[in-house]
Amino acid sequence: MESATPVIVAIDGPAGTGKSSTSKAVAAQLGLSYLDTGAQYRAITWWMVSNGIDIDDPSAVAAAAGKPEIISGTDPDGPTITVDGVDVAAPIRTQEVSSKVSAVSAVPEVRARITELQRSIAASAEQGIVVEGRDIGTTVLPDADLKIFLTASPEARAARRSGELKGSDVHSTREALIKRDAADSSRKTSPLAKADDAVEVDTTELTLAQVIECVVTLVEEKRAGK
């Protein structure tokens, strides 16, 4: 692929909107790097749990925030994440980590540490990068070239997420998603919010292929105008 103008794309939104699948596919299609920031928060949560840190004690979490070494691979075709040299791609997706990640993510020292990491990764992406998360357009990369906020109805998101989490029931998944949204939207530090200049894409009625096509078009238009 000919080298196009580097572009930094921030994709935010709650869980189950198709963020990860869309971001990876768009990055792969356009020759960009890819960063799943949620995986970084899951990784630091996994480390806290594995090392016996009391998740309900923000001061204990804050004191340990700088200890783990978290490295994210940014190839959209095979993103990787390690903590202290250990591949944690699978263990960070467990229900135990999922249930604790909001509490850990709410600690300001954790957010400061991970935000710094995310900014350095974005700055070193020579071809440009798609960064997905919950506070990318508002906090992490407020100067991103393009900001996209994905939404979908709680029902659609629960159906997708329970499809991903084999065997989980849609109703309890929906309740968990709504609870997570409330926690992430109301936290004091970098809450989940749509940036004023973000393009909102409602994915409720769209197939994944349609969402990807929509975002690719937005990125290409932004590149052409740079």
C-alpha cells in the first residue's frame, strides 16, 4: 500500500458497540497500527488481582499502579499484550477481571499511568493508528485527527456481547453492561463521554461490515483533507 498521510483515529463508546472488531478491521484495511486501550486496563487489573492487591482500596491500587510493565503489540492482524513478559491476552478476558476493571480504572493514578502509555504508543505510530477505548477523544488524544463515538441499544449490545461470551445469558449480560456504563460514565477521572467534535455512529441496525465501511470512509475523507 502506498504510504498515505498518517492519521490518528480515536474510536470511543461503551462495550458491545462493535468497537474492537471495527477498529481492528479499519486499521488492517488502511495500513494503520491498532491499540485496544481496554486491554491495557484489563491487564493492570489482572496484575492487581494476581498480586493480591485489594481492589476495593484505591490507595493500595494507586500505590501499585507503576509496578507492572505492560507492553501492547499494535499489529491489527494480531494484537498482543504482555504484563512483565507474560502473555495475558486470554486471562484478561475472564469474568473475574471484567467485574473488577471499572474499580481499578477509576483510580486516578492508574488512569495517569495508562494514559501516558497510550499517548507514547500513538506518538510513535509512524503510519498512524486507530486507538479504541472510552476516553480517547476526550482525554487521551484530544487532538486526534478523527474522533468517532459508536453507540447501540443496550439490547443489541447485550446480544452481541453474550454471543462473544459463549453460554452467557442476554439478560444478565445487559444488566452488567448497563452497570458498567453507569460506573464508567460517572467516574470523576476521564469518564466515558462523547467528545464535542466526535462523529456519532449508531450501530444498532448495522452489520459489522457496514460499520467498518462507514468508518473507513470517514478516515479516507479525513486523510484526503489533510
